[in-house]
Amino acid sequence: MKLINRDTDYALRALIHIAKNSQRISVTEMASKLDIPKPFLRKILQILTKKGMLNSYKGKGGGFLPAIAPKKILLTDLINIFQGPVKFTDCIIKKRICSDIKTCPLRKRIRALEKHVVSELKSTTLDDLIQDDASSLDKSRHRKMEEG
């Protein structure tokens, strides 16, 4: 089980890259910088544009810009767009739902974990991830200066 699939990962990486830049960014430039295959990235960006998260500009000087502020984009928004709702409570032991669905102690424990994970994901914004990335870069630069 993967919490974040490839499409969600690509969407996160692209949105972070777009949000950190103050000018329009083309698919070709992003695909190169992010090391994401251009056809996959184009599909992801089209979906994000349809969902109102990006503005798309065509022609020379075209590209993408954020349509909404990064602090308003929740991680769960992206997961829902590309994966559907976060759900761990499908039976992990059998291929089909068993008759113990209401009394299974493992299922109750998994449901509690699911609620906790969803709560954490709902409290994480794209802006939080951008800040975490900037903090990591600052620490890395500081460490290199100390070593050099």
C-alpha cells in the first residue's frame, strides 16, 4: 500500500516548483528540472488546471502559474484528486470483505490509524511543504559552509 502514488507525487513536486517561482513555467522546463516524463507531467498539469489549482497560458511565454495560494491547497485535496479518499479500512487479510466487518479488532485499530493519518494530511498545506523544503535547503547550505 502506498499513501502517495506517482501522480500525486508528481503533482506535489510540480505545484511546489510553480509556487516557488514568480514567473510562468513551461511543461518542458518543469519536466527537465523535476526529472518527470513530459507526457505524465502534461497530464498532471491539465488535471490541476481543470480543478482550478493552476492557470494555464498558451503560446510564446506561456506556462503555468498558481490559481490559488499554496496555503489553501491541502495535501488531502491532491490525494483526493489523483487517488480518491484516503482509506485503509478495506480488509488487508482477505481479498473480499469478510463477515466480521463490524467486530474485527484489527479493522477497528486500522480505522483509528486512518483517522489520525487523515487528520495529519488535512492539516498539511502545500505552503507547509514549501517551507519545509526551504528549511531543508537552508540547513544543507549552512552545513556546507561549516564544512568548507
